[in-house]
Amino acid sequence: MPKLITQVGCPYCGSSCDDLEVLVSDDGKKILETHNACVIGNEIFHHVSSPSRPKKPRMRQPDGTMKEISYDEAVDFTAKTLLKSKKPLIYGFGSTNCEGMSAVARVAEKAGAVLDNCASICHGPSFLAIFDNGYPSCTLGEVKNRADVVVFWGCNPMHAHPRHTSRYSIFPRGFFTTKGQMQRTIICVDPRETDTAKLADMHLMIKQGHDYDLFDAFRTVLRGHPIPEEVAGIKREKIEEAAEAMKKARFCMIFFGMGCCHTDGRNHNIDIAISTTRDLNTYTKASIMAMRGHYNIAGPGQVWSWQFGFPYCLDLSKGTHAHMNPGETSSIDLAMRDEVDCFVNVGTDAGAHFPIAAIKHLKKHPFITVDPNICMASEISDLHIPVRVVGVEEPGVVYRMDNVPIQFKKVIDGPEGVPSDEELFDMVYKRMCELTQTEPFWILAKGHAQASTPTEH
Amino acid sequence: MAELLVKGGFVIDPTRRIDGDVMDVAIKDGKIVEKVGPGAKVIDAKGKVVMAGGVDVHAHVAGPKVNVGRLFRPEDKLFKSPNAQKNYRMEMGFSIPSTFKTGYDYARMGYSFVMEAAMPPLHSPHVHEEIHDTPIIDEAALPVFANNWFVLEYLKNGEIENSAAYVAWLITATKGYGIKLVNPGGTAAWAWGLNCLTLQDPVPYFDITPAEIITGLIKTNEYLGLPHSMHIHQNNLGNPGNYEVTLESLKLAEGYKAKNKFGREQVMHSTHIQFHSYGGDGWANFESKAKEVMDYVNTQKNITVDLGCVTLDETTTMTADGPFEHHLNGLNHLKWANVDVELETAAGVVPYVYDKDIKVCGIQWAIGLELGLYAKDPMRTFITTDHPNAGPFTRYPRIIKWLMSKKAREATLDTFKHKDKVIDATNIHGIDTERTLYEIAQMTRAGPAKALGFSRMFGGLAPGMDADVAVFDLNYKSMPSDPEKIEQAFQRASWFIKSGEIVVKNGDIASHGNKRTIWVNAKVKENPQVMRDIHEKFLKDYTVGILNYPVHDYLAPHPLVIDVDVEA
Amino acid sequence: MPTITLKPYKTPELMLECYNITPDVFAGKKPEEIAELEIREGKTRVKLGDFFEASGSSGMTAAETDIHIAGDCTRVKYIGNKMTAGSITVDGNADMYVGGWMKGGKIHVKGNVHSFCGIAMEGGEILVDGNAENYVGCAYRGDWRGMRGGTIRIKGNAGNDIGTFMLGGTIIIENNAFIHVSTHAEGGTVIIKGDVQGRVGGQMVKGDIYVFGNIQYMLPGFKQVDKVEKEVDGEKATFLHYIGDLGERHPKSKGKEIYANLYVKA
């Protein structure tokens, strides 16, 4: 009998839906059907059984071809390369669990590496804004249950986060929003007429690159001062109308995406968005949230913050303390300025996402990819190490875009002999300890729990 | 496990009324024993003070808001992070240290246990992930309940049994320890941008008052017989004149009696009482009401308190009292983070500089110490800083110094720009009390261990208890005339043995020890109505599936589970 | 003044982190001792002498010590880090953090500087003959206490984020700047002699900005209140006086709100 597994988490976008149902074959080895997932989520579950999926590490040979090697050899090469490099860069983590991120951090600290994640080229500017101005936010359930004005600024969830609008932000009927979409005013700020903009009650077709000016106009209006007739390509009346709607909301929610944090001014666009949210709280309840891209890209920000105090761009090369300053310690800057001499790409595809010039710099040095699948990065690597797919073959904690931790399940066993990210990096760590003749240490001794009886007898 | 003998120190153990007797402490298999064999490793404690491991009843050390604090304050790390100890993890941050630094620093001060004081249930896997990345010390976490939709509904209808069934389910699901209240009703109101500043302000929609929530949760706690009492952060925190609300809330405990099998005697723990002992009707005539508050606490045996002392540092405030943080941001204009958590709670985070040259900060500093000096029963009054709210926990040794030395207090007063105004608004200058080492051991060890319901394990050095033994470089017979020496001794223990293993030697970390997560497994008889309510709310209102909500066992890999069985 | 000359003779593979190139560290040291000072290339600990030839003599104190770097420092970070007195001259370019957290003394870079020049500066003078990249006189990430004192003069162009969270001191850009000038500032003065694309004074609470050229996009939160004659950095001119950022909070003094001032040459 095939088995139906319910409340399965989806390892695709930052919505981190955990209501999928997966029908698994009798022997627990094959995924037969998925229910509730969007098309992309569905594809991820089915892709694991693709026959083209690599099941052994592959090492680049002098003639340029890739040859299968053992995991031991791959671990040894990785450990030696990290130890030898003056400043390795370990980057990625769009698609792995927090357990893997924690294991990598131990390796990075030992290697004196720079540890960075996809936020560096994604919501990194949003972090800079959060450093400077805070983050009045909420969980997505608050949006579902309370929000009556929802602003989408420079984001298009209808495409990038397919179930966001039905689970959280536009359509759902929540406790205080029993009429669902009918009860919500949707404002979309975007230079394009996206599918989200088409759904909106108000579309402010902003002149590209002028987000900061428009936020400044909102804030000026909110404080009762006059503004010019047109700001960022939007007429004054329309700005005043939108500001009034936000101010009159019972609960105003602002979602922002790459369109806001990657146009000119970057972090400052988010910074002033945060100021605007704070201003709105003088009149009503308002909240703001970054539309994080991957299902656990909020994860490294959490794990590394509790381990080192910084969410991304961590320079651990100093040995005694971590240093962070995006612009200096961010992956692209490090690559472009030739500041690193080894690159490890984990659970992402830097080959596809980095500017070609940055990749050219990185390719001067050893280039290793750890990822379940063949991707552009794996194909230009010196070494590609496949691992299990989190959320399908490997359970673990992931952080949704609102930083809510969700304990993802596994639904089938991974290919035999293929480790998880965590197992792989623990092997690398142990190998580094052997090579340097140091004691490996783990925060938690394995298996020591003692019986104690706190009660009176 | 090896045997250890801590030899010839001045032992201070209030659980057995031992005050400075020169004795040996024998350790075997992680426990304190009557004696050990001749092969035991000897630790020379001659001329030094020996105490049980410290117990922190209230600190924010793990979880989402603590991590927001870490994440959004890079400047808390800049030039402030000490160098890593060789072969140990990096230690980052001052006011909100990394998990590694948290574990190491508590151990260096000879602390065994820390209670994470506010766990948002939805985020409990996060709290446990951080706890298990915090080395050495044992930890537990208190889930917050006072703004939870289920609790508000049940208590509005006076359904204590249902409230208890839900609380038991949630504590077990989140691997929590007890019942925490933060700004009862006020945080629920904050979801609409409002607050409850008095005990009679009705909570929007739920139509229940803070007073009803407080008494309802005292009843729920005693119905369940949990190891710890109801633990409350009261309404109207941090505002001038709030001591009246404080006294009114404390009085709600009158008439209730502790019902449990853990040796706990109180029904209410009122936390960071310093923030709730303010007089005046504005910042201009802001003044201490420490005496008024402590006079009442002294008469009520069923209340315990912790101080929440201001340490005069640049720190990071963080609390589930969402509206307070918004209010604070309006005062200091620094960055503000907030998280409203669906159906459950909220939290806010704002950096804060307690500047000794600002009059109000000086008064706050005095109030915390006055409370510690006015307390008649050190077994019911515990040292905290509400870490990191009034200051980082690494300042406990400094607070001990101030409590033990009038000279040290006066020296600090002398550095204030508005010394005279601070003296006018407080009583600190006129208090000559100096706490003894025995009283400090009560306030940091025996007392909190009893209030948390594990005085059989922690807080003392009797045979059978956990072998958590701290040795401090202080001579009981001739205490140093320089109070700075007291602070130094408590900052870096000469030795600290945790669960029978040496984890600190000469103030340096020597081992990652044996860390445990302590949680309560509360069982009540099956309650179909409550289970139905839970399932329905998860289906309709939550955005996370009920199956993915309870914390998986592997996230608390070294648990110490305390069973509470109401049926039995 | 006694001068220590550092002559770069080797280009590092990565970047060098030279926290030690300051008059404070060099004072009282012989060239041989200076050559032994630890610097970093990634995680490797190397010596100043591995990359620079040190000669000359230092003074007894920082104030009496001059450092002359006779060559290019394109791949050298942290020159003049936290220095309190004395002087440094760089004959070529310098990388990031020139004069970071500087409290006193003088730095003169004859070429260009990279980003974070004068970050969180408290006092002293920085003069750059060429261009500066981004974050001139900014605050460290997350800190609300940016540049507090001193003077930074960039003779060429500067990028974005000039004087972010500035509280005091003066920054002069003699040519053009890109975007974000004095964002979040609560004091200090920024003078731009050329053009700025936009976002001048956004979220600014207090402080002064002077722009001699054009502002391509004026923020809606600034309002013209006056036309004034002023002498700025030795130049007399007529300026349109704007106040702002009207969208931001402002402190009150004697019941009146205090705004930041933006002066644009008429």
C-alpha cells in the first residue's frame, strides 16, 4: 500500500508551506504524487528520482573531464584545500537545513574562512537596513488573521512565491478577516504591471530606481507636510490616497522584495520603508517583511547570528573573533577584489547567480560545489559532492520568511551512501582535525544524559 | 566517572545552614557523595569559598528575540568581543553574547542553570536549537501564556480545567518548564497597536482583564502542580508611578497556596521587580518606591521576586512586552524590532544606554539595589539583571559587589553627574546594609533552586545533589577590603565543577561538560474539548501544521524530563 | 619630525590587513622592530617586513612620529586605524578603512582611497588627492554613532553613503558625489562642490549640507525656506536654503522643531 504523508514541508520558496501531502511507494523509495504543492514545489519532489542525479563525488581531471571518486577522497580534498587556503570563501545555503549550516560553521571557524549566504546577493541590503533601523515585523499568521491593507513593494509573489497570496496575504479568510480578499485593500508598488499588480486595488507604477523618494513622500505626507506634484512618477493625489489607506488600516502589512532592495540606494530603500512602518504605528498597527527567496534562506541568518552574532558576510579569518562588514566581507566584493583563494559553493548555484566576472576571479583558485544536483556551479567546479535533498530525503529545521522555525520531514530515503550536508561537513571537520592533529570537539558530548530526580520522595 | 574531592574550602551551603565551615566536598558519578576513595582527584580549595553552582531564575539567553538582538546589533560586537580561548568556539558580543559565549561566561561565573525567561511557543524549536548550542550550562525555558488566545478564551469563561489541559499540552509540546506571563492582556492588545496599563483594562475582543488572567493562571499552575510557580512580568513596566499596579498585582496572590511535590512554597514569582517599583508621575519627579514594594513582598511568603538590577551599561532591551518596546523606541529613537506571533504573543527589541550621567538611569540603578537590600528573606529574593534588559548577566559579580559593600555603592554614586538628585529620589545613600556571602548564596543558589522546584538537584552541596561546585578566590575569614576583589572573584571562578566534571579552571574554560535541557512533561486526564479546540485553531488560524509544531526529541538531545502527572 | 619610511616591495596575493601602520604603534620603535610587526594576509600571520622595507626613525610619541609610505597601497587595508596623533602620507592609492576610528593626527593619501575612509572618525584630518569609493565618514554597520569630529577632504569624486549617521565634523567632496549624503545624520557638515545625483539628506534629523553643483533629484521631504549668502570652505556664494527631512522626526528646542539644513548654490 502506498503511504500518504501529510503536513510535509516544501523545500522551494520562502513561503515554506508545510501542508503538502506526499504519496510514497510501498517500499518508501519513490514519490508517486504530491498534493497542495505549487508547480515548482511539485517538481522538486519528483526531481529527486531523476536518473541523471549524481550519487558519487566527481573530481575534475587534468584533461578537464570529471571522474567519480569516493566520499573519503572528496572529504580529504576539501579538508586539505580549506586548510591550505589563506582565506577560503564558503557560500550558499539557499537550500539546506539549519543542522547543515551549523556543521558548516564549525568547519569555517576551523578553516579561518569567510562564511556567507545567498542573502549576500539577495536580501543582504535588507539586513543592512535592519542593522541601522530595526525591523517591526510579525509572523505570517498575523497577516492572515488581521491585515486589511497589504502593500507589495518591488515583489511579485504571484510568480516568485506562488502560494503566498493564498496562504497568507491576499485571499485567506482569517480570524478577524473572515471575508478574505473582499476585506483587504491591496496596494502594489512596481514599475511593471506584474500579475500581483493586476490583482491590486491600487497600483503605483513607480519610476524605476526612485523607491526612496516615494517612501520619503509617504513619510512627509504622514507628517502633514506638502509634497511636490509628482514624486517618482506618481501623482501627489495618488500618493496621498495610498498614504491615507495605510494610515486608516486596522493592520497594515508591507511586503518588499528584490525590486525594492536592489534598485539604487538598496539598503536605504528598506531603511526608509522601516521608518515608514514605524511612522504608521503612531496611527495604527503596521508591520513589514522581506519576501525571502528560499525555504530556509532565513536559516543561516538565524544560526550564524546565535553562533557568531552576524547573519551573513562573516569573516572568520582573524581566528580570534568574527568580523562583518558587507561591502568588504560580502562574496561578490571578495571575489571581484581577489580577496579569497578558495571557493566552496553549498546548496546553491553561484555559477548561475554570480556575475561572470566574479566567477572568473573565483576560478583562479580551487572551486568546490556541494549540492544534490547538477547545476552550473557543479559543472565548472574542481570537485562536486552530491548530498541528500533536505525536505525530501533529509529532515531538519528551516526558517520561513517570517523567521518561524518549521521542522521539515523527510518522505523517502536518500540514495545509498549519499550523506546529508551535516554529515558531510562533520566528516570534513573530523578530517581537518586529523590533519592538524587537534581534538575535534562538539558542543554536546554524545550520549551522557543522566537520571536525576528533582521530586521529593 | 572520576572521583573528585574539593578539599578544605570555606563551604557556604544555605540548604544545610552551613556558613563558612571548613569542609571537603566529595564527588562521584556526577553527584555529591558522603566520601570518595583515596584515588580521588583533589582540588585544593584552602582559603577559598565553596558554593553550589549558581541558578539564574530569569534571563533572555536563547530564542527569536535574543537572536534579533544579536542579528541587528553588529555594533555590540565591534571591538567588544574578547579573543577566543584556544581550542574553543569564538565568543562574540557584549550585551547579547553568542550562544557559545553565553555558556562559557555563565560557567566562568560558576553558574549551573539558566532559565530562558520567555519562549514564544511557535518559535520553540528555535529556542531549543539555541539551547543545545549553548555549552556547559543546564537550561530550561518558560513558554509565554498571558496573551495566548486559548488561555484568554478559557479564562474568560472561568474554565480552569480546560486552561490547565491546554497549558499542559503546550508545555509538553514545546518542551517548556512552566507558565510565564508577560504584560497580561497588554501584548494581545498590542496586536492592534494598543496596551493594557492597568489591571482593569479589558483586552480587545477577548473582553477579559489582566487581573483575571493573572489569577486564572495562578489557579491553572496550582491545578497542575508544576515545579515552578506562575512567573510574571507585570503590566505597566518601566513607567513612573507603576508601583501601585505592581502592588495590586502582587496582592492577587493572596489566599493561594502552593500545591506541588517539588518543595516550592510560592504561587507567584514576580520578575525584574526593579522595573516595577517606580514612583512619581513623570520623568521629572521619578523616584524609588523600592521600600513600598519590598515591605509588601517581605510580608507575603507565597511570593518570590528577582531584582532586575540596572548595571549602567550600553545594553539591549528585549521583551514579549511588545507595546513597551514601541514606547521605549519613542523615547530613545534607536532602532526598533518587533515580532507579533500569531495567536500567542509578541516581542520587541531596542538598544538602550543606561548612562550614569542621566538622572533616571541613576535612580533605576539605586532601585534595583535597594530592593536587594530591603529584602528580609534572601531565600525569596534573587539576583538578576533581567539579562540583557537592565544589563548583561556578566555583571552579576558587580551586583554582588554592590550588595556586599556600601563602599562600592558610594564609589559608584560618586561618579554620577546628578548624584544629589539621585540621592534625593532614592534611599540608597542611607542604607548601610551589606549582604553576607551566605545571603548571596541564598539569592543566587539555594533560593532560586527552591523557587524553581529543583532544590533536590541544584542550589546546595548535600550528598545526592548534582555535583555543581564553584570555588571562588575569596577568604571567608578575611574578606578583602577592596570591593573590586569581590567582583573579580565571582567573575572568574577558580574552579567550577559541573555535573561532576571540571569545566572551569582559573577562570578559563576547561571542558564543554555535560549540558542538559530540562523540561516538564505534564499529563492531565484526556480532555477531548481542548484537543478539539487545538486542532481547529491549527486548521483555521495558525499558518503551521499541528504535526510540525511540537519540538522533536532530537532538538533537546540531552533532556532531563520532569514528569508532572495530575491524574496520579 | 622623525619619519619612518615604508617602501612596499612585494604585492600580496590577497589583501593585507595592517592595523599596525599608525604613529601610535610605530612611536619609539626602531625600523627593525617595525619590520617585525604582525600583519595579516587572510588567516596567515605575516610581518610588515615581508612586504615593506622600513627605514628612518620614529619619534618617542605618536605626535612626534611621521610615517611615509613611499609607494602604492592599493591592497593594504586599515592604514591609520584608530590613530590618535602624528601623520601618515601615502604616495599612491590606499585600500579600505583609511583613518577608520581615527581620533587625531593627519593622513594624506596622494592617490585614491577605497570604501570606509574615515569610518566612525572622532578627530584629526584626512586628505585624499584622488577619488574615494563609498562610505566616506560613515558609521559602522548598525551603529547610530557615526563620524563625530575631524575633517575629511576628498579632492576628487566620492560614491554613495557620505556621512551616514554623522554627528559632527566636516566632510568636503571637491568634485561630484553619487547618492545618499548625510542619511540619518544628527549633526556635522557635508560640503559637495560638484553635483549629486540624489537622496541628499534623507531621514536627516539635524546637521548641514552644502551643494555647489546640481542635485538631480531633490527629495520631497525638503522644502525651500530662504535664500542666503554664505561663505563656505573659503567660497562666498548665494544658496537656496531648504529644511528637511520633513518626513523624519525632529527634536524641539523652545517649542520649535529643529530641522536639518540643505543649502544649494543658487
